[in-house]
Amino acid sequence: MPLLPDLRPDFPLLARTVRNGKPLVYLDSGATSQKPHAVLSAEADFYQFHNGAVQRGAHLLAEEATDLYESARGSVAQLVNADPSEIVWTENATHAINLVASGIANASAGIGGEESARFRIGPGDEIVVTQTEHHANLIPWQILAQKTGATLRWIEVDDEGRMILDDLESIVTERCKVLAFTHASNVTGIISRVDVLVARAKQVGALTVLDACQSVPHMPVDAKALDVDFLVMSAHKMLGPTGIGALYGRKELLDVLPPSQFGGSTVKVVTMEETTWLDSPLRFEAGSQPVAQAIGMGTAAQYLRDLGMDAVESHERELAVQLRQGVAQIPGVRLLGPVGDADASDVLAIASVVVDGVHTHDVGQVLDDRGIAVRVGHHCNQPLHRHFGIAGSTRASAHVYTRPDDIEAFIAALGDVRAFFGVRA
């Protein structure tokens, strides 16, 4: 399948220049993506013409705002093949994971009564994560284990960063209540074996929580086909605005998971003695809703759907091969992740590298001086970097607007870094 057409005209920021008038080469999409005109216009249009409080007014603006808000929920649901009632608006993906973890903690404390009993965990139970997790899908489970007395365990990775699944049955046992894992690593780009992990979780009756932040923007994601219980995504990584994300959850689970934030918009009946909650998703959306941001996220989801996620995946697959092959040919540069197979089909267009003799921040500054924006540091993933024996790396990551010449510019600049600092071969 051919590459996508040049989409850079859709993204106004990509037309700007940086550092002494150099054209911007944006390769930090794994951290945050740029926004197309459609998203920027949708948010501005809401504030200019439709601004109103959703789900609580009888006037026309309130009706229009509610329609736009719920239509956006539907667009995000369609992107991941979910029902709109299974999509909860959150502040971001981190908030979405914390929502699930806190809901389980509340159920374990007796909140929600018998209908939430299926979520209860305590001493003797186990929560399993993996060594490749972003901190957002690790720390909430550490805290949940501390709150409940459960034990936290993890699946380790091999020298390339792939999960070691040979001993899965001895790690995910009948004591496991939650299995949380990433769909694609934000460091190596490796796509996880969701089928194997979910199958094992179902065998032991564990809930599955999938961090899909790096997958939803770059490949087809079908929540029903993946058969996970919960899935989180972040708008700003999928061409949408900052400050909003979404949680997918099975309807039957969301309707009995206790909320973790309390207030207006979430309730059926409130007396001075007690409160009963609405069904999902409204029970989780307390307070004033992020209406404009939701509309922006829905528009971003529609933009991706209009491109076709199969086409997006094919486009980025070619960029991934170009990126990894190019890095592999540079002396003194170590590529994290699979190194023997630059054409690996289970790796996204992400390349995290270490340059011999040069600090990762210095690598980033040299690239930035050439107008190339990349990520430096541990990428909110210290355990995986520690596994590789390093403190941090320099990461290049692509998106739908990335072109082969962007990758060429990165490879050329990366090849000059050691010479710039006088590091000998």
C-alpha cells in the first residue's frame, strides 16, 4: 500500500521554522502529536457558536453543546469499535488508569456494595504488570497494592525488550486479579502479544487493563476483538487536544465499578444520608465537563478514521523500516529494541537510541540545532531503561504527517553527533 499523501499542509505548526530559520522536522509524536486544522477549528467553533453547559440545560446552546459532546464520544467509540456508553471522558490516559485503580480500591473498601464485589482485592491477591510499562501504568498499581495488601508482580523482558512469556502461567496465576500491560512500548515500539496475555487472564479470571496510548494513533485497534476489559487512550497523542483522554470499559463492568471522583453530573438520587450513581459513562464524569476538548478529540478520531487506520499503519510501517535500518548503519549508535531484524513487523515507527560517549541531552541539543525535535530522557519509563543498563535515551517517533525526508534528516544529523563532540570511533 502506498504512503499517505503529504499531510503537512493540514498541520499549521509544521510550517513554522525554528533555530535560525531552519525548517521544523518534528519527530516527537510519541510524546505529543501536532493538531490538524480540523481539530483546531472544531474547538474554536464550539466556543464561538455553541458554548453551553452539557446535559443540564433546556436552552438551544445547551442542546447543541450536548449533541456535539455526545457525538464526539461516538466518534472515539467508533475508532476503537466500542459502544458510546463504554467510553468515559478523562483528563488523560493517566487519569483513566487511576480511575480504574481507584475504583477497585473503593470496591475493596466496601464502596458500591455487593454489585462491586467482583472488583475487591486484598492480601493474598496479586496484580501483574510488565517491565516495559510507562510509569502511568505502573505506579497506580503499586499504590493499589499498598492500599489493599495485594502483591505486585511483573513480567520481565529479554535483551531486546520483548516480554518473556514462557513462564506466563507461573506469573499470572489464580491469585491474579488484575493484569495491566501496554499495547506498544513507548521506548522500543514493540507491539505486545495481547492475544496471549488476555487468554491467560481469562483462564484465571483476572481483569485486563490495556495502555493503548501508543497504538490507537498508529494502527487499527478493535477493543472488542482484543477482548480486553479496559483500554485507555490519550487525545494529545492522536492528533487531538491536550487535557483529555478516554477510558474504554466493558459496559457491564463500568456500570458496577465505583466512581473515584464525586460530585454533580454523576448521581441518580442524593439525600443527606446517601447517594446512588448513574450508569456509565456519566457516573465517572463529575463536575464541569471538558466539552471543547472532547469535541477536539472526537474530531481527531474522525480525521484518523477518514485516513483509514490500515493506511496509517502501512504508512508508518515503511517509516519504521527506514528509521531502524538507518539507525542500524550508524557506527557508535545503539538502537534499543530488536536489532537483528530492522524489518520487524511488530515494531512501531519509534527509535530510541544511545550514542557512545555522548549524553542523551547533548544528542538532543545537536539535533535541535538542526531543527529536529526529538525526545530525550527516560520517557517516563525508568525500569525499562534500567533493564537496558542506561539512564535515558534519545527517541525519534513518527506520525501520519511524517515523511521519508524527515527520517533522512534525522539519520544524517544523528550520524554527525559523535564527530561534533570529537568522540573517536
